[in-house]
Amino acid sequence: MLAAAQGGDENAFGQLVEPYQRELQAHCYRMLGTVQDSEDALQDAMLRAWRALARFEGRSSLRSWLYKLATNTCLDLIAKRPKRVLPVDYGPGGAVAEGPGPPIVESVWVEPYPDETLGVEDGLAGPEARYEQRESVELAFIAALQHLPARQRATLVLREVLGFSAKEVAQSMETTVPSVNSALQRARKAIENRAPAISQQETLRTVGDDEIRKIVAGYMEAWERGDVNAVAQMLTEDAVISMPPMASWYHGPDVLEFLSRWAFSGRLYNAEGKRRVRVVPARASGQLAFGTYSWDEERQTHLPTVLQVLTLDGSRIAEVIGFVAPEAFRRFDLPAEVPA
């Protein structure tokens, strides 16, 4: 098949690289922080692979060679665009009385990843890996990665997430093993200062399936009713809520005031006082998530509004990031609408 692909057979090339597509896209997401950028990078990397395949001599595995191309593609993209962040890293929290404010037009936000849809595996990628596959697409970890210099970021992902050896990484990045080890030490220190001590994967396992189901059901019911008190009982005291692409975020008591004054008020109630919102459970970036749907009077159905991604601290909710991105719902196998 390799010989056929090197001879110009596009079908053979497609069959050759198809088994690596999902893991390569996850790699690009870790490097770049958004699904759209990861899709663009993967497409560009595959084009580079097609053009360079005739020169592939098999000195490394095909997988390693593809990762080299994908990594270099990502490094090129990082040099051309601003760093991706979450609202808490973008600026100070907002004033509740002023509301969420206008969206930031510039593309600066980290996005959630459809890990289940795209088949991110459980567990470690290899014996030398330090982070679990799903742990390495969690929003806090991805946001922490974006603060690393590009080559440190690539080194940490290749070594600690994917389990490549220092020699393989050095060959991939055209540098030396000592340089790789030095970059890795600096990257580790920076990540340890920014990433949570306990991952969401570990938290979900500790909390257990029964308690998780209780959290999911309780949150859905509270959000559909617009019950601030019920939500309050589920939050930690210092919980945070944010809504990219708006830059505003709220912390502690301001979260409940925001829910009362903005999120749970307004036009989303019918004449009988019933809240016209539906919530559908999902998973995003290895975390609990919910697709929120609001009533559309013209269409007479509930349409996508916000994809909420939750971070747990034990059995309580420490953070809610509500991505106001209805177009993203399709990536997470969420319905296009929820009937009355």
C-alpha cells in the first residue's frame, strides 16, 4: 500500500493515513486549542504528507513521520495567530450589573473538544506517557498548554501525552536530546504551576457513576426550572462561570447574582411562568457537559444556545464554562433542536 501511495495512488494514501487521523487531530487540538484550527492543521499536514510521501524512506515509523509533519504544521500556525485563552485568563471578572457584555470578535478562545465523537482513547498512549489521553484534552490542561512557548508545548505533548522517546522527539523537531530534555523540564514546571493538581478524569472516577448521574440529573432539572437555590447547593463557594465569546466571568456570590439577574430571567418564560429551556447531557473535553436549548417562537421548538462544560471539585461544581456557540453542537452529537 505504501508503494502504491508513493506511486501516486490517492486511494492507497487515504487507506494508509486513515488509522491515524483521529489521534493526529487530537494532537493538533492540544497544540492549538480549538477544533477549527485542529481541523485546518490536520488537512494541511495531510497535504504535506501526500506531497512528501515519495521521499519517505521508512527510517522511522509512518506514525512518527506523520506526527512530525503535524507538529511542524502546528508550530507554523502558532507563529501566525494570537494565543488561545479562557475568559479567566483574558482579563478581570466583570460587574454583574453590567451583564455579560458584547462578544470578543477576535478569535482568542480555547474551545471544547468532542473527545467521544472523535474517539479519544481512555488511559495512557504508551508506557512513557505521563498524562491520560482524555486528561490531556481537558479544558484546564489545554488552557495551560497554550501559555507554553510553542516548542516547549510540542515537546511536552510528544513526550508526556503521546509517550514518544526523547530521541524520537529530537528527530521530529530536528534538535538534540539534551535540548528536548531541557525544554521538557521547563514545560513541566510551567504546567505544574497552571494545571489543576487533580484531573477531571480522576475526579469522575473518585465521585463514582451513581453520584455523577445524580449531579447530571440535578443540574439539568435546576437549569430547566431556573432554580437559583438548587444550583447554589451544587456549587463550590468559590465557583466560577464564564461565557465565551464574551470576556466577562463571575466568581463566588456573583455567580448566583448573575444567574438571578441574567441567565434565569427575561424572555425564556411563557405566560404561565414556566421556563422554556431544555437541557441535554453530553461530554466535552473529557468532562461533564450539557447542551442548552432555548425556545424559538418563530420555529416553535427549542434551538441550541449554549454548550456548558462543567469542572467538578469532588461532587460539587467548581466551574461552568458556557460556550455560546450553537454551531458547535453538531460536533458533540447533540440534536439540532428539542421539540416542545
